Amino acid sequence: MTGHDVVFLLVALLTGGAALLTVTSKNLFHAALFLAVTLAGIAGTFLVMRADFLALVQLIVYVGSVAVLFLFGLMLTRAPIGREALDGQNRGLALVVSGTLFVVLSTLIISTFGGERAAEVAGPSIADIGISIFADWVLPFELLSMLLLAALIGAILLARREDGESGEPMPERRIELSDEPVTHAGAQELPAGDSKPELTAGGDR
Amino acid sequence: MMDLVFSTAITFVGQATSITTFDSYALSVVVKIAFALGLFFVVPLIGGYLEHKVMGRMQARRGPVEAGPFGTLQLVADGIKFIQKEDVIPRAADKWVFAAAPGVALVPGMLIFLVLPIGPGVFALDLELGLFYALAISSVSVLGIMMGGWASANKFALLGGLRAGGQLIAYELPLILAAIAVAVQAGTLSLVGIVEAQATFTLPGTTINVWYLFPQFLGFAIFFLAAMAELSRPPFDMPIADSELVFGYMTEYTGIKFAMYLLTEYGGMIVMSALMVVLYLGGWQLLPGVPLPGCEGTGGLFDCDPMGTLLGVVITIGKIMALVFLMVWARVAYPRLREDQLQRFAWLALIPLALLNLALVGVAKVVF
């Protein structure tokens, strides 16, 4: 076991532990924070495997943007300030799905790469990565960008609701905030149908 | 154990030689970390003192005068005061998140100092991905701000955290797009490499050496505005707008934790200014085309003797402080934007302009 393996093990343990806490944490906001730690840990494993460009991309895209968007969404909609227990009822189902995925993936990876001792890795230089993306693989790259763009436009279309589209005014909804530490049932009492939470304080519409 | 971790965990590719590199690996690591930490704790103090004094003069008062000669020790005194204060954690707050938030905001700012070059050879690391590293690491500190906003269990803090999240995401885009344009023109992401590329950049068809400020003035303007917004400094301080939100996400913070948020802001001012100096203002070059005395190498900016090195550091710090002065000036001169104006400005003005700038630079790079 080399020093490299030790560091990899440490980072992997941190990542795995944070991932476990993400799914077991009862507080939604804590779960999102543990998710951020998990994503940062994955960046760490990339770094240990000398993929520094990938590690930084992971950091800027997942930790700096995706995790922040999660937190933003949580703060905007549920905002369970303080201690609040939330739990899904799909524990068994989730366990089955993730267990199956884990078995399938690990079998695949072990049967493909198992027994092969990884060579001493040295990441490619950023110039090589750039040339291979924008010269050799430019068409798949552009296709992927188009796919992402289409997904983005689709998401905006789904989320956007014109006034009067459904024939009735938007139901009012506000974030319940009080000086009390616990969020009482106030947020849950709203009709379940409205999937469009919004800060009424904005007042622009 | 520690040097084992360092020797294997730090896998970035180093490029130019640094004065903080020694034969012994462990010594190099220690000196590099000490160098970055020293920069982080000293230079923001100078920037903060400058802000106090300049704001004082602009508002027809004198600024700090009592602590030390000309009030230079005011921020040190403030620091001691902050440490002495009681560390209050609201009963309703989420203790762990509340306590960790200022650290999460502060540490990324500290890590960026590892790659900032402030003179010929005066930097801890010259990464092949230096610019990308700085931008990627700085995108993490918004987590700390949102954590603080949420964990305070205070509606003003929550609103401040929300505003900060929206603002930092919106202004990160133009910031990165403007920086990419520089990387395209320089053909490298290494910060030292960008300084070198600027020293050899001449206007097409002539031998006149200019900084990237000249061909990319639009990019510089975008970067400067976006940097001010990223730091939530007036006139972009909606997340802490004191007349609307008490003090935004910092409302519940006291003592040393509050000081850590403040240090994040001052450190961020220095980081952003230093990045602008490297990207647009020629790094440690005194004037375009003028080599440093006692230096050789590309554009007379590298392989310096001690005198030239010192001069280079003084020039860089001087440029950084000039940019800090501009930021303070903007703070005093302009009132705060409204929240909707801020978002509109980012998405409808800065981002399209930044994309246009990138496209123009790309075309110009191919044509010339």
C-alpha cells in the first residue's frame, strides 16, 4: 500500500461517509450540504487520480453551481429553519434500486478492470484535452451542447406559467417564518396541487 | 504523515520556478503555505486601511487617526476587539451549520492566494490551470454565505442568503466568460503564462507592446463590475443591504465569525484585484514595453536579481491597491441598485456583452 493508496482511501471514505449521510439525514438542508461534501469529495478523488482538470470542473459545476442551486431551491420553497424531521416513505424501494445499481456497476467495473494494476497515472495536459475535445471530438461535443440547450429550454417552458393559463389566478403561497425555532405545519397545510412556490414579496407579476 | 499527504495529494503540474521552491520537498510545502497565509492575512489589511482612509477623505472626514501612526493599526485593533467579543449563537440556529459557515466562506479565498503571482518568481504555485483553479475555488465560497443565511434562523438572514445565492450565480457567468477571453488571447491558463504573453503581445503590424487592457477593454469592464458584484460590495450589496435587511446573512453573527465574513470580503477584493492585474494590467510590468531593471527573460520580466524582484512586488501591490481604490471610489460614488435591477443587469447586459467579447476575441485571435 503506497502513500497514494492511503490518500485515496481517506478521500474515498470521506466521500462515501458524506454520501451515506446525504440519504440518511432527516433534515433536507443538511442532506443538501452533505451532498455538497460528497460532490467535493468526488473532486478530491479525481485530484488524487491526477485528473486535475476534471477535479476543477467537478468543483465549479457541481459544488459551485448544482449544490448551490439545490440550497437556493430549498431556501426558496421549504426553508425549514432549525430542526425539522422529514423522511420519505420509499426506503425499501430506494434500497432495492440503489442496491441493484451498485451490484450491476461494481460487477461491470470489476469484470472489466479487475486484476489490472493501474499504471502510475499522469493526467494529460490541458492543451491535449482541449485539442481532443475541439478538434477530434468536436461533433459529439456540439451535439451534447445542443442536447443540454434543448433540456434547458424544455425546463424553462415547463417551469414557466403564463398568467391566466389555467383559467384561474395563481394561488398565493408564502414562506412561513417565525421567531420560533421549529417550522410548524404551516407550510404543509397548503393545497398539494400547486407546484409553483413563489415568494409573494416579489410582487412584479 | 503530513508530507506524505502533501506529496501525493498535490498533483497539479507546476510550471515556472518560484522563489518559494527549495530542494527539500517538505520545506517547500511549508514555505508555500506560509507564503499564501502571510499574503492572505497582511495584504487585505492594507486594502482595508486604504478603504477606511479613502472613504474618509471622500466623505470629508479623516478616517482612522488614533490607532498607530496615521491610524494604520486600526484594523489590527478591530481584529483584537472582534476576538474579545462574546461569540453568540442564537438559540434557534442550527449550531453546526451556523458555526461552520464563515469558515466555508473564508477558506476558498485563502486557497486562491496559492496561485496569485505578485512578482517575478514571487508566488507559491504556478499551475498549468491557475486561472481555472482560481475561478473554480472562488465559486465555492457562496456555499458558506448561503449556509450562514439559512442557519441563522432569522428571516432577514434568510432573505440575504437567498439574494447572495442568486447574485453570485448570476455574476459568476460574466466573470468567467471575461476571463476565458483573456485565456484565449494568451493561449494559456497559467497566471504567470498570461503575464508572459502580455509582455510579448504587440499590436498587429507594429512593435508596440500593450497590455490586454487595450484590446480587451470591454472584457476588463465586465470583469471589474462582475468582481464587485461577486464580492457583494456597494453598489452591489443587496445581500447585506442594511436599510432593507438589517445586515443580510451576517445579521446574527458576532465576534470572530463576523470578522471572518469581513475578512472574506477584504481578501476577495485583493484576490479579484490581483486577478485583474494579471489578466489585464500586465502583472509586474511597470509600463507596457518597459523591462524591469535587473531582470532578463521574456520582456525583461523574469529571472530577476533581488532588487528587481522587490521592485516587481512593489509594482504589483501598487496596481492591486489602485484597483482597490477604484472599488472604494465606486462604493462611495454610487447608490445601491435594486434587487431586480441587479439581476436584469447581469442577465441582460453583462452576459450578452461577455459572450460578444468572447466571440470578438476568438475571431481576432484567428485573423491576426
